[in-house]
Amino acid sequence: MGALAACGSPPPAPPTAVIRATPSSLCVNDDHATLLTLDGSASAAEITLVPLPPLPDAPQLDYAWSLAGTSCALEGGSFGAALLFVTCAADRPLHVTLRVTSPSGGEAESLATVPITWPETVRCDAAACPDGERCVTSGGVAVCAPEASCDGDEACPACTRCDRDIGACVPKELAP
């Protein structure tokens, strides 16, 4: 009977892959208006249960990002760096994968979904507007909007734009 072959060395220790997305969701049909930051800098060369900032002397990781779902455009960073900046169509959710590789060859992968957010709209012909809102018509659709008037998009809540013709915050897809 032949001799048994010795086992090789143990596999490299896996790192930890961490994805942070800011903002955490995109407005439906954003059409590349919002800059999305994908941050993998909390990833670590060692496996951790709680993401912590890497130690100053921690080994450098290799990063590989992949995006699926909605179409996105690269605005900054790179698909091989800890930070990636993109804008997206947001016609469907964005599925993000980050694979990190440690210098010893250990690999880890993290998956995250950046959901799309629909603006909360109440059509005036379907229900009365809640307190603090008024019925306005924008883009041929009557919707409830805050009573306060707007003079720019920065005054409006998420997923809405200022329709300056009527001075009201309305869902982005209705604003001219």
C-alpha cells in the first residue's frame, strides 16, 4: 500500500467584506440624478462579526465591485477601489456585490440591494388631502402636496421636485 500524501497548508483566513451605500435607497426613475456612494472601506483583512474601521497597519485589500439590476454610470472611484461613485436609472433595484481579497489570498463576498423608493402620493380625486396638504395639479395629475410653497428642489422631501409653476413639491415623475 502506498504512503499517504501529506495535507497541504490550511487555506488562507477569509477577510470581511462590508458594503455601505449612501443614500440607502434611490427614488424610482431617478434617471442618474442622485450620486450613490458605495463604500467598502470598513472591510477588513480578518473575519469580524462587527464592522470596524481597519487598523492603520492592516494589510491592503483588493476590491472588486459588480453591479446588476438597473443601469448605472461610473462617476468616480473605480471598480477596483474601496470607494465607488455611481448614478443609476433606478427603474429597478440595484444589486451590489463586493469581493475583497486579502494579501494571503483569502476571499470574502458581500451582497447588498439598494431598493427604489416610490414617493407617497395621494390623488386628490381618490381621497381628501391630509392636514397640512393641498390639492395641486402637476403633469395633468391632481395630487396632495405640502401646503408650504417651494422655490427649489432643495426645499422638497426625498423623491419629489419643486414644480415652480404651482410652487409645490410633487413626485419627480410629475414635475416638469
